[in-house]
Amino acid sequence: METNEQGTFEGSTPADSSLERWTVRPGETRTITLEGVRRLKVGVIAGSVDVVGHDEPWARVEVHRVDGRDLEVSLDDGALTVAHPLLRWSNLIESLKSLGTERGRVEVSILVPRHVSLTYGQVTAQGLVAGLSAGADVSTVSGDVQLDGVTGTVQVNTVSGDVEATGLDGDVQVHALSGDVTMSGRSRRVGVDTVSGDVLLDVLGPVDAVSVNGVSGDATVRVDEDVALEVVTNTVSGSGRVLGTALPKRGGRHSEPGTGPAARITLNSVSGDHAVVRR
């Protein structure tokens, strides 16, 4: 491992190493190139993190900035971890909440092979996840998260951070409190549970089932022109519309003919408005 004139550490580790560990302290920067990475865990407090999948067999962690708290990087039997210490992976979202008052800011870019599975958590950081083919499990407290071109199952937990996803190809499950959820892609099954966040789902291609449960947030689902529909809406004081047709507040049902099996869309809220539209 060597240090360049700017104090940037560069290191690499072969695939047969059982355990390698690096600690990046405040004020330091570091670039680490690794082989044999199959899984990635990221857990940070604040700052920004980019996780990008590429077609090369190696992974690279570029730590551009560390403030307030050490950042630990480790590789253990194919599992790459980039995280602030004290993070508990067993209950990630609760662990992230407990770190909300801690100081720790980073700027990190991570390149990994596309097939790497990802578990990602942040408190107030801004996160980008792009180009992965094995799905992603993402948790955030108040920081916004952007996903782009992720294939496979996507699971998101957010308290107040907004979630924006484009180019998805796989099932999606989101649990949110007040963060807004905006998603587009080829997802046959989508489930969103939220309290006050607004939801916009732009679903391409065939759809099996879409479910949105909320309290005061509005929900809009857009599907292809030829998709058959079976829609059920329930709301106390909000409104429900399917292709411009108003539905009863409780137990509103609407069907539309189309190509192939019907998309089953269920929208429930207390005061939020619902709409289903075609592209």
C-alpha cells in the first residue's frame, strides 16, 4: 500500500485474501481496488455516496472526503463493507435512526461488478445506486436516494427521504413515512406503504399487481395504453379516478379491457387522492 503526494492511499487486495481492513480517518482520502467482491454493504451518516455497477471484474472504493468520524472499509470472504463504525446491520433502519445525532460526513464513490448484491443505508447522506443487476436493499432516514438502471428486486425503507428510481427492471417494495416516492420501469409487482408521502409510479410493460397504502399522500399509477385493468380504490375523504372516471370513495371498482391478463391495482388512503392513467 502506498501514499501519493496528496496523501491519497492506494491499495489493492487479491481475491484469496480472507480479511482485509482499512480505516480512513478524518482529513484522509483513499483509493482501494479489490477483486472477488460478491456482496456490498454501505452504511454512512452524512455526505454523498455513489454506487455504480460496471462490466469489469474488479471493485474500487474511492474515498474523497472524511469528516468527524472514521470510515471503515473491509473485505471478508467476498463481502465488501464501507461504513461508519457502530452500525448494526441486523436492524438497519433503526440503527441509522440511532446515529442521527452523530457527526460523520463522507464523499465516496464505489464501482462494483454489476452482479454484486447491495445493502445500503444512510442517515442524511445523498445516495445514488446505478447499474446493478442483483437488486438492492436501501434504507434512509432523511437523505434522498436515487436509483437508476437497477435490475432485480428493489426494497426501500425511508423515513422522510425522497426516493426517485428510473429504469428499474424487477419487483419493488417501499416502506415510507413522509418521503415522496417516484418510480419508473418494468416492474410486474409494486408495493408501497406510506403515511404522508406522495407516490408516482410509471410502470412499463405487463403488470401483475400494484398496491399503494397511505394516509394523506396522493398516489398516481400510469400504465401502458394496452394494459387491461382491474382497479380497487378506498378512501375516506380523498378521491379516486381511473382514466378520468370518478369512483365511489369506499370500495370503488373499475375494469378496463386490454391485452393479456389484467393489472390488479389497489389504492387505499384516508385523505389522499388516487388516479390511474394510461401512457
